[in-house]
Amino acid sequence: MSSVLSGGTVINELLPAPVVVETAYSDPPEARLEPAEEAAIARAVESRRREFTTVRHCARLALTRLGVPYRPLVPGLRGAPGWPDGVVGSLTHCAGFRAAAVARAEDVLSLGIDAEPALPLPEGVLDAIALPAEQKRNTALSASDPGTPWDRILFSAKESVYKTWFPLTQRFLDFSEADLVLRPDGTFTATILVPSPLPTLAGRWRVHDGHLATAITVLR
């Protein structure tokens, strides 16, 4: 049985119909890289090589389902992959999970996905990535629902914000330049605090089976 699934995972239900998602919980032996991708990862340690390879395997499957020929996804500016013409997409990987999401640019302006282990952030990380208002909201959420890793969801949501924002601007976005409001209903809103073509972004989150995921889709 293939380790790559096209449904029923932590991230699939967060994305609308125009988006095609492929996920993996392990590294399938059939995953392979194109020569340009091999060159990009030549000096990486084995764990990095495995996640790099499998997430591109997911992207290859997703693009095939979308009806678009695969081309090497070589990291470009800020590590962002270069998608085929007419395609928008996003990649994510963490321990035990990889995913690729793609859509036609005629349907989707931009999208961002992120997956993380469903565990609290290491000590000190929240202070580094959260605005004072976000920390206050995180404290309130944690008090009302201590079993949910709200700090890690916030971190993941900020990653999804960046992955959505960067292709539209080609500019770095610091953690402090987006103010996120997480909601217990599985949604969040980000207000971008610097000049942006999209001053607000709306996303969704989910925790399931040891992982959490966040996603943003900006439809045309």
C-alpha cells in the first residue's frame, strides 16, 4: 500500500475544491528527484534529503492530478519552490508528515500550508514569534482549552501566512509583521502590519492524530 494518501489527513479538509492535496506519513521508496533537485540538496543531511524528496513526490502526484506536467521544484528566493507556469502551490513537512497543495492560478491567487507536531513550542519560542496581543490571546485560549497546543498553532498559522504572502510580494515578512487571531472553531485571521496587496488573510487550522495543520487559500 502506498504511504501517500489523497484524502482523510490533517490538512485536506482545510482547503477548498480547486486545490489538489497529496500527503505522506512516511518516505515511499518510489520517491525520486530530478537532477536539478539533486544538485540543490547535494550537501544536505539524510533526514533533510528524505523530507525534501518526499514532499516533491507529493507535489509530483498533485500536479499529475491537476493535469500539469511536473518540473523540478528547485528552491529559489527565500527557499520558495518555483512552480510550473499557471500553477500556485505550497509545500510543508515535519516529523512524520509531508504535504503538497497545488491549484491552477486561474482559480487561486495564492495559498499556504504548514504542518507541525501537535506539541507545545520549545521554551522561549513563543516570545520570539508572538506580538504582545497574540501572547495575551494565547494565554486566554490555553486557559479555556489547555489540551490544545495554541502556541504551536499560532506558529504554524504564521508560517502559512508567510507562504501565502511571499509569492505575491517577493518580500520577507517577519513574525512581528502579522497579527493573528486564532479561534476555537478552527479558523484564524491575520492582519498584515506592513504595506501589502492583501491586508488581511483568513485561514483554517486542525489538530488530528499527533499533527496540526494550518492553511490559507486566496481564491480569485
